[in-house]
Amino acid sequence: LRGEVAMASDYDTDFYEWTQNQAVALAAGHVSELDLVHLAEEIESLGKRDRRALESYLEALVMHLLKWIYQPEGRQTGHSWRNTIRTRRRDIRRILRDSPSLRRQVPDMIEADYQDVRLDASNETGLPPETFPEDCPWTAEQVLDEAFWPGEA
């Protein structure tokens, strides 16, 4: 019981120390020293964190692709749209490299979040929402393709 109280206390009062102690116990195979409840929660949380980050990067990427195509004058007026598009694609590539099983969720994420992205693009550009297509005009493959720049030959 003392070990369980100490583990919970470390988790609640010094998360970093708790993680280090858990890693040592896990590597040594000392299962009785593991805080299994919190470990399970943290492992699940790690997966959710990557999924949320991927979804956020996809939203920003699709919004900037919309701005790229529907406000082309912004490409040359100091906006960093090209840089943001490249950076988000790189961020997405890194997540998918580390968690390739998330790739199959990309099309559904784009579809599920597109209406919010469309409204965000409208707010940022000042263009009416009707300016933008009802559904995302690009496939997930196009969105992720570093060579894809809509409207460029």
C-alpha cells in the first residue's frame, strides 16, 4: 500500500519524476512497482495527443490551401501562406512517420472538420462562406502532397 500511495503522490505532485520512476520500474520488469492505472491513462493520452495534433495541422493546412486558391493575391503580399502550407505538411509527415496507422483516418478528419475550416477561412479572408466549396475540393492525397499547389500549373 505504501508503494501505491507513493506512486499516486508522485503522479499528482511531480509528474516528471513519476514518469522517470515508472520507466525505470518498467525497464527492470518490476511490475509490482508500476502505477498501472495511471500508466494506462497516460498511454491512451499519448495516442489521443497525436491524433489531436494531426487533426489541428490538417485544419490549418486545408484552410491555407483554401486561402491560397480563393485569395491568390495574398500569395504575393507578405502573407506566409506558402510557408504555413509547407510547415503543416512537414508536421503532418512527422506524425504519420511516427504513427502510420493514423494515415487511414486523414480523409475522415478532413471531411469531418471541413465545415469549420470553411468558416475559419471565411473569417480570415473576409470572403463570404459561400465563396468556398461545400465539400473539400481536394483528396487527402492532394492535401498531403508537397508538390500540390492548387491553381498552379
